[in-house]
Amino acid sequence: MYKRVLLLCDLEGINNVVGVPYEGLLKGTEQWEIARRQAARELNAAADALYKAGADEVALWDNHGGSNNIERTDLDERITVIEPKGLRLSFAKDAYDCVCFFGYHAMEGTLGGVLAHTMSSKTIQYYKWNGQYIGEVDMDAAIAASHGIPSVFYAGGDIACKQAKRAVKEIMTVVTKQELSRNEAIFRDNEELFADIRETIVKAVQTDVPPHPMTFPGVMEKSFKRVEDAAAYLARLHSLGIEAEHPADDLLGRDAHTVTAKVGDIDTFIRCI
């Protein structure tokens, strides 16, 4: 059994949440308030089940919108809340045995995905790794794997769960809601959902899953909705010494919305996110 469990929590994939048309899940809004309260209940169900099953530590990285979403008074007092510094998920190395995802969502461009986006609904059109679309679960599962930490559990909308299975085929999933459109879903009964989370997460941490770190070198492709943002991103990569360019295009000459970068290791991958 994995004894030290790290919970990664976003909010869009939480039950009872669909957001508002033309907006993300912004702090201070009614939907955000629902999401953070509901997230605490889903996390508490998981933590209680894990401790009853013999876990030594259950920690939480609250990562929606830069963290500080879930009130600590709403959380099971046994959950350790992480305040990370440094590169994304660098704090997890040698500290945790597995990661479990809550509230993550389908990637940008997903038809029917509730509040689907990748990193920023306002600025990002898509990310690709070696020509394949990737979302946030792909990124964080790969980063965790680079530290030798497997991803074993995922709770989110039904479409998002399918994308999580593509990212990590062995991951166990719990569907929080049936996704119908960007701002429409059929929600699950909470008590049924919490029971499902309890049962599945315990099975997940009791099952050995190999981490699947990325192989390098590779190519990160990031496309922006505005060319100004793409230009600023390209300049930032160059300032970090990362080889990057606007890709050639037969008609455009160069695609000013998109930047491709040559990536030789996981730290460079993280910097390209």
C-alpha cells in the first residue's frame, strides 16, 4: 500500500459545478464558492478512507488559480496542506509515494468538456507534446513520474476521466458528473459519490502502479489565442536559453500564434508550461 498520499486538487471537475458562460471559475464567484466547499467534502471522504486503510500521511496541493481556494476549517484536520515553492511539483520528490487527482478537467478544445481548458482559458489554445494534445493531468502525471511517483486515482467528469486514462492507463477513476457541454452537466448524488471515492481510492493506493516518466528529447508546442502572448512567451524561453521558434507555415511563413520548443529534460518541460 502507498502510505504517503498526495492529493492534487483543481476545481472545475468537482461535482455540482459548471461555471458561467464566457468565464472561468473565478475566485469570489458563486460557482467558485460551491466548488471549493464541494471539493473539501470530496477530499475529506478520500482522506478519511485512506487513514482508515492505514495511510501514514495525506497531503493536499490546492492548485486552482494559484492556490488558497479551500478553507482549512472545511478540511479534515489530518490533511497536510502544502504551500509549494520552486518548479511545479518539485516539493513532492522523495516525500510522497503516489498522487491522486481531484477536480481536474478536460483539456482545451474538448467538445462537451465542462469548463475545458489547459492552464488558461483566456490565453491558451492548446499544448502538444511530440505532436499529441496534452492537458493538465498529462503534465502533472508526467512531472510526478519524473520523481518516481505514480498517479493512481482520478476523480472528475466522465470525459475528463477518459483523458486521464489516456495519460495513465492504470489510473483508477471516479466520475463526478456526466459532462454535456462547457456549462452543463448531470451531477451525481453526493452520498453515492463519496462512497465511490472512498472505495476506489483505497483500491488505488493498494495497487502497485509503475510511474511512466517522459522520454527526452521531445518537442513542446504551445498555441496562444493572441499573437502578442505568443511573442512574449517566445522571448521568455529565449531568455532562459531554451531553443524555440514560431513554426514554419506554407501560407503564413511562420505561425505567429504558436511556439515550438526543444525540450531535453523534465525541468525544461516544466519551464515550457
